[in-house]
Amino acid sequence: MSTYHPTRRMFLGALGIASIAGCSAGLRGSSGGGQTLKIGYVSPRTGPLAVFGESDDYVLGKVRAALAKGLSIGGRTYPVEIVAKDTQSSAARAAEVAGELIQQDKVDIVLATSTPDTTNPVSDQCEAAKVPCVATICPWEIWADGRPAPAYSYLHFIGTQQEVEVFAGLWARADTNRVVGGLWPNDTDGELYRRFVTAKPGWKVVDSGAYEDGTQDYTSILSTFASDDVEILQAAPIPPDWVTFWRQAAQNRFRPKIVSVAKAMLFPSVAETLGELAEGLVAPVWWSSAFPYRSSLDGSTAREFADGYGRQWTPPMGFNHALFEIAVAAFKAAADPKDHAAVAAAIGALKGEAISGRYDFTSGPSKNVSLAPDLLGQWRRTTSGKYDLVIVDNTLDPTIPVQGEFTPLR
């Protein structure tokens, strides 16, 4: 959805948290939760964005098992407790549950994931309360834009401009008329894709206009794309809208040579819903079971981690697991894992590897940002009849193997 803007209620909530934090300044920024290290985890488990959290039970189970014996830090063993909260796909609810984690649960760090509607309000609340926070699955430009320089909150993920560059590199490999149709919703994701795609020289851009989430009739947009002879489509819709649009495109015989879909085509459940219409669609690959990295918590490879899920892997799995790996690394690096300021400072100095790949908070494109590489995949039907996202471009991380050659739709 990516429509986060702070409301008066959120702002007042942040002020309330800030005042509580100020009154307890004498506690050295400690959580006051005894010797247990408490990790808050905020994600959309229900609502329109629930697809991002569908693997949460598995990920949290793996992390809890890995940390069951606690963390040994400075000669002391700290039990670890994870408190998970559902945003219900609401930015206001995300801010609310972040406040609960900080004020009621007394967590030592908050982890936030999946779209700006979660990452930004949670990060804002943690900044106000001076509680460490690590977020992911939100383009860094959206996370950083318009916010004061962060001191306690951090982000590890890709960027939209980076993704557009990778998409454009793939487009240039095909024989097309270089006419790009933009299917961009009326949200912050749509705004960013519009900004970066239209800024690319050498491409004629046909803009769909900022349509609203939940649109049911795309006839006029399809007519515009067809009349302008669009041979490349770049889209950033939510999953239900993409299913509706692409089915209508098939009915209207609109079939570009290249179809690049951010957000909606990340998930195998969407590919299964589309069936044969998913074949050949291009999507970002932030993480897959083919990544050559291991969990720093239990040593599992990406493949072992994915296979243990019992279902087809999803990209959020890797980054959501990595949040906990980064939190543990910060606890161990801090002079006192119960000191919020020390843990926040430790995150800022971190460089390492997680199951999602390398992270580095010391040299990102913006303060407190660790930039992850963005790869591209193409949906292909497997011999079992299911659809798999096969890596076809590894320009930004050649250590991750390419699994197949890119093939235009026509």
C-alpha cells in the first residue's frame, strides 16, 4: 500500500513516548526488563499486506529455536524473548503496537518489516523513545525521505532507483522499440518508480496515471498502452490489483515483450493464482533459496532454510530472518546489551553476513542505511506444475549464481 504519512494521533503518541523516555533518562536508556533480552517484531500478519507475513510463524520458530539457550555476552547468559505484533496492514496500528512494545513490553530492540506502512511509523516511534530499531522490506528512499537524521533506527534493504537501474539494464538486452508503459498506483511506491523511470534517458515513457488501489477496470489504461505501442511494462501494484490488470490485459490481447513487476510478483501465491499468465513475468529477487549465504544463528544454508518451510519459499523469509541476526550481532557488539544507546551505536558499526547476504551500516547511501543488492528473476513453470522465480540477472551480486537466461514474452 505504501501510503504512510504521520497522523496527529501518531505524532501525539510519539510525544507521549518521548516524554516517558525523558522521565526515565536516569535509567541509562535501559529497557527495565530484567536480564532477559526482549526483541519486538512488527509485521503485517492480517489485512491486504498479509502475504508479506505469511512465513512469519516459520521464521519466528526457527529464530526461537536457535536462541532457546539464550545469548552468552560478556561472560553472562541472557535469556531471549521475542514479542510479535500484527499491524493488520495499518500504519496507525503499526505505530500503536510499536508503542505497546516500548512502553508495556519494555523491549530492548524493535524489528519492523514489510512496506513503509510498517517500517516508517515503527521507526518514528523508536526514534522518539530512543529504542534501537532495525527495519527491512521498504525501499531506503521511502524510509529516509522527509525524516530527521536517525539516531536509533536503521534499515537494511534495496533502493527503488537501484531497482529501476537493474530493470533498465535487462530491458536494454532485448530488441524493443524502447517504449515503456508505467502502471503506477497513487502511493509512494508509484511516485518513486515514476520519478526514476521517467528520468532514464533513451526511453519513451507512457504513464498510466496514478490509479487508486482496488481499481477494477483498467480498460482505459490498456487502451493507452496499446495505442502508444508499449513493448515494455513496468508495474508496482499490490497483488490483487495486478491479478485484475493482467487478466484484463490478456482478454484485450495486450502482451508486451517485457513485463517487469515490482511488489505484486514477488510471491508464488500470486503466480499460482495467475497460472499460465505468470509465465515469463520479471520480478525483483532480494532473496531466494539459491543465495550462497548461511544463517549466523544456526548455520543453516539458504536452501536448508527454504526447504524447512514446507511450502514454496518467499523473498521476505530471508530478510525477516536477517533482522534477528543483525539484532543478535548488535547485542554482542554492545558494551551492555541492555543499554539502548550502546546497542544503537553498535548497529551503526556493524558489517557482516546473514542468510540474506552481506550487510554494512557504515557506508550506505543514507545515514543508518545498509544497501542490499537487487537481482532479477523470471517466473517459470517447473516440471511439478508450480511456478518458480528463476534468477536471470545477478549484476549487483555476481557471487549469487544465475539460474537461467532471460527470455522476452514475444
